[in-house]
Amino acid sequence: MTAEQMIGLALALIVMFIGAAGTLLPVIPGTPIIFAAALVHRLYFQEHGPDTWVLLILGLLAGFAFLLDYIAGMIGATGRFARVGRAD
């Protein structure tokens, strides 16, 4: 492994850890950051980056996470805990 590959891997891991922090910190969009880090790593290092099937699985998981986030927002906005029109 060359020095360039080690630096690239380290940067990708740092960005992925920042994305993982986004699962706990609502300010950081974790899912797109993790997917973008894997995609940029693949585009820069080509055959030395993650395989295409890994990126496809990550992309499917990212899409599923966005869908669940949207559905949860819809349920939360219309559920019994919605606070529309009520001032306490």
C-alpha cells in the first residue's frame, strides 16, 4: 500500500466517522456523507477502492434510510403527538 493510498483511506475513514456522528447529531447529515465518502474513494482510487457491489448496497441502504426518514416525519407530523394549532 502506497502512502497516497494510506492517506486516501485515512481521509475516507475520517469523513465516514463524521457521517456516523450524524446518526447522533441531527445537524450533520450522516447518510449522504458516508455514501459520498465511499463514492469519492472509489472514483479516486478506481480498482483499489470499494467494489461496485459495495457501492450499490450502500446506495440502496442510503435510499432506504431517506425513505424511512420521510415516512417517520409524515407519521410524526400527523400522529397523536403532533402539536399543530395547540399552544400549551
